Amino acid sequence: MEIAVVSKTRDMLEGFVKERSFKWLTKKRSVFDDDFDEMGGSPPVDKNWLPELSVPANIVVCRCAKILAVTVSCLLEKFDADASDALKQQLSFARNFLEYCCFTTIAQLIQEPGYLDDVKFRRLTFDMMIAWEFPAASSGTFPVMSDDVSVGVKAFSRIAPLIPIVTNVVVVDKIFEILATSETNRLHFSVYDKYLVRLERVVRKFHCQSDSSLLSNFRAGRVERILEVDGTVTSQPVLEHVGISAWPGRLTLTDHALYFETLRVLSYDNAKKYDLTDDLQQVVKPDLTGPWGTRIFDKAVFYKSTALSEPVIMEFPELKGHNRRDYWLSIIREVLYAHRFLSKYRVAGLEREEVLLKAIFGILRVQVLKEMTSSSVLISYDNLLMFNVCDKLPRGDLILEILVDMLTLRDVDQGETEKIGNSMYSVSAHSLASQLGSVFGSSASSSSETGLVFGDIAVGQMTLLEKAVKEARSTYESAALVKDTVSGVKVEGLDSNLAVMKELLSPMTELWNWLGFVFYWEEPLKSLAFCLICTYVILRGWMVYASAAVIAFFAFFMLLTRFFTKGRPVDELKVKAPSPMNAMEQLLAVQNAISQAEEIVQEGNITLLKCRSLLISAFPQATEILAAALLCVSLVLVFVPMRHVMVLIFLEAFTRYSPIRRASSERWTRRMRDWWFSIPAAPVVLEKVTEDKKKN
């Protein structure tokens, strides 16, 4: 349940201010306390204090103005000049102006190196979330805190995506779910602070790995950055399966490829490279492994591409579960999907670097969340990585298309990393990366366009990207509910499923039986009427209209059913359960089914071999007859109109069992069967090929 809140009047709130007591925010001394000390212990009445804003919002705005080296009135003038009339309406002015100040300040602060290591930055961004929840002076509810102030998902979703390495619009909800307390669904500052501190450590580790000499001969050509390394600890090996053998080694993932180095006595062999950039029709999926080629343990990753003669299987052994495998599977796919995105939309230049950084930041975030979460808690890593999410969501392709549009509309300008006087501010991943070290590149990007848009977030409204993500998640949730209903109607057992299928296909079975009844002329008058009607439709060229009428009938039937059954529960399909079979009966049924399937395949092969015999003239007399027949058919198709040909084919097939033609049709069928049986099948020889397995 949500954290308890109580109503307080404006006078009581000012009383807290005058007493210099902000324990309702946090028991620890916060940045708010420092600002009140500078203000002399009471709210100023000059131009730096806006009566429309709440006390927390006024304090945050003053801090933003101080960081930007301008006055609050100057920020207000800029907002009035840039914002539309809809953003300046009285009901939403406080929150929109607060967002404008916060977004502008963050855009400047993240240009400074090492900002994640600054406790003031971490506290300020969290205080921005607090102020966002209570922006207006007329806010009727204020939080009562005991140990630590907390914020909700909406505030986190508006402020945190402005810091690209912290989160982004696509995955912000899932990251909040992991960071927030499960009981209250609120995020406390202690957890938020811990998350940002560990992000800083992961960035340093990433920097050191990429600057190291590991795989330097492979990475020198295109400046590959190392994202993850595994298999260096003997208690957690990585095994590469080759045939029935498994070899331990070191697995390394970069932002371009996957490398495996087989472990020897004192060193590693030369690395095997599995490229993730080129379009090699790569397939990366979970797989089963086991001793001597068996498939028992679900702890491996399967990699296949057109550049490899055989697939590669990497196993991640662990005592319980397959968390390691799931983690590696997700991050490998994230790099692969990112390069597929770049290739599909032909993204190049700094935009290409920015896309790769989005994938890199996602993997770094996953590493932090993996460390912060207990080993007993299962994390769905796919939901924390942007390109994995877009691949899984029903409308994920639309999200990627919008991302491409945003990249193409963004003007890259290295010299302009901040523009307070402009109407749009870039908080791109590349802008951030330029300050985290040369490993990320050295250029900052900014763009300018009408509208108060900061990166992927807009002041006072949702961007197209946010709307697409929201719609995709809504569709996914609906599909998940449908999937649950599908799982609920599944039945076990082959005989039970056949009984259900038989009942579902009963209308089609009845229609087929009726057509057979007409086709075999059981009642000559009905068959004659059907024959005349169909012949007339074909001669008049109404086949298209007849097909359209059938489709329209089904549509009209569904609409009528929806109208008359609106609000009623769907009737359950009642199926008579077959008698249960024991294990031996089930085995015999499977054996009979396999035998029947084998017979069908054999008959199909014999038919194909006889056709081959006719084509290569293994039986000259039959080949001559078939060639003459095909020549006659071709002449008919050339000189006879198609509708007449269709009428002739229909009459020949439909009247075959009529009382007039039945005797002659049986004789003709017998002659054709005898002719077919007289054709010999082409010879077949099965050659056994022995493949030598690689042995190291």
C-alpha cells in the first residue's frame, strides 16, 4: 500500500519553515536544510520565491537557478518565452515550470565529469523527484516520513530518464520496480543513492577493462569496448561444447563481438571470434546440454551464424537455476539487436555511436541491479534492456522507428553542449558519454528544435516515444492476459487433444460430408441443381463475387453473434472425454502413428520416384503418352477460354459418379491405375557418410 499521507495547511507548512525543521523530508540533514540556512530560515518574499510553487519546489528552483548562474526571474522569463500557452495554464504551471528548471539543470550537470560520484548531485536529483510530486502551493497532501523520504514511479519516470546512464524511457518502469520497496512501491533515497554510487563503480570498471590489453589484437581495428568477462574463476567456469567434448575457457563480450579463449595449463589459446555486427543471420537462444552430448541441463546459450560450419554452445554451470545463462543470453542479444537496428535503419556517424551507448548503458545498469538484488530473487534481464524490450513488445518496431526519427532530427554539434536560451536541449547518451572518458568517445551532441524537449522527455507532456512505449506495454499486458487464458484451456494427453480437435472441426466435417453426399449423387436432384448453379456461376464469371459473398456471410454472422451475445459469458465447449489409456496403450498408439506416418512418407517417395522416372524417360512408352497428354493440355489452354476450361474441369470431376457416367468412370479409373502401377520407380542408393569429430 502507498505510504501514509496526511493533509496540512499552508500555515502549518510555513511554521515548519520558520522553525527550520524539515524532518518531514528526511531525518538526515538534506540539501533543503542548507538552502534554508542560506535564506535565513524563512521563505524570501523577493523575486526568487514564487507563490505558485510549494516550498520544496521553490527550494529546488532556487538551487537550479544558482547552478545555472541566473536568477529565478530569468528562468521564468525564459519559460514564458519558450513554452506554449498550454504549458502556462494555472492548473499545470507549477509542475511544468519545475520540470523546465530541473531538466535544464540536469542537462548542464551531466556534462561535468564524475557527477555520479557527487553526493550533492544525487541528493539534488532525488529532491527534484520529491518536489515533482508536490509542485504547487495548493497541494493538499504532504508526506509524513519516519526514516527516509520516498518517491513514486511517476516522479522517477519524469526525472531519472534525463540521466541516460541511470535509465531511459523504455525501461524506466521496470528499473523502478526492482529499486522500489515491494510493500509500498516507493523508492527511498538510500536505495537511489546506492544505485547511483554502484553505477559509478561499474563505469570505472568498464573503463579499466576497455583500456586493458585484453584481446588488444582483436579490438585495435575498430575500438571495441569490453562489456563483460566470465570464466576466469574456477568455481564458475564457462564451457564451450564441441561435439561430445566440453572445454573450459574465458568468455568476453564487447560491443561488437563475442570471444572465447580455451583454457590451457598456464594460459589461454587464441580467441575464437563470433561476430555480432554483420548480417550473418545469427541465432542466439537458450539450449540444453549434458555429458556425452545428452540434453539434460538448461544452462547453455546456442549461437549460430552463416559464418560457422556448425553451431556453438556455451554452457554456464551453476548449482541451482540458470541465472548466469539468462544474464549472458540477454546481454548478448542486446548487442546483437542493437547492431541489427543500426543495419536495418542504416544509422551512421555519431548517431550510430549514440545507439551503441544506449545498449552499453543498459548492460551496465543490469550489472548494478544484479549486484544489488539478492541471489534468491529472479530478475527478468530482458525487461531491463531497451532493444530486448523492443524485440519482445507487440509494437516494439514502432518504438524503434520513432527512435530513428529522433536521431535523424537531432543536430549534432560538439561545440554546443548546453543552450539555456534555446527551446530544446539534448540530453543524449553521447552527450553524457563524452564526459565519462575516452572509452566512450570524445564528442558531445546537442540539438535544437521547437518545443520544450530534453532528450526523450518533454516538459508537461508525453513525447512520441513515451506514447509508443505506453501503448506497446498496454498491448503486451492484454496479450499476456490472453496468453493466460490460452494456458488454462490446454489439455494433457494425445487422445484428449484429438477429441477436442474433433469437436472443434465438427462443422467442417459436416460440410465435407454434405459435399461428398452431393459429389457421389446420392440424391440426383440435389446434385443436379448444385451442378447447374455452379456451372452457371463459372460461365458468367461470378467466381469472384461468389467468394466475396461467402466472406461477407462469415463477417455478417460474426457481427450478429457479437450483437446478440454482448455481455454474456462465452459458452464452454463441451467435449466427451475419451477413455483413459495406460502407459502401454499410449506407447502402442504412438508406435502405430509412427508406422502410419512412415507408410505415408514411403508412398510419397514412390510417387516422386515414378515422376522422376517419367521425366528421365526410364519407361519410354509411358513418357510418350504423358508428353502427348501434356501437349494436348497446353493447346487447350492456349485456344480455349479459361472459364470454359474451368467448366470442363468442374463437369468432368463432378459428374464422374453421376448415374450416366458411373460405369465409364470406373473403367477409366481402373485403366489409369493400371498404367500408373506399370511405371517403374527410379533407382535410389543410400550412401553412408562418416564424419570425423574434432578432437583436441
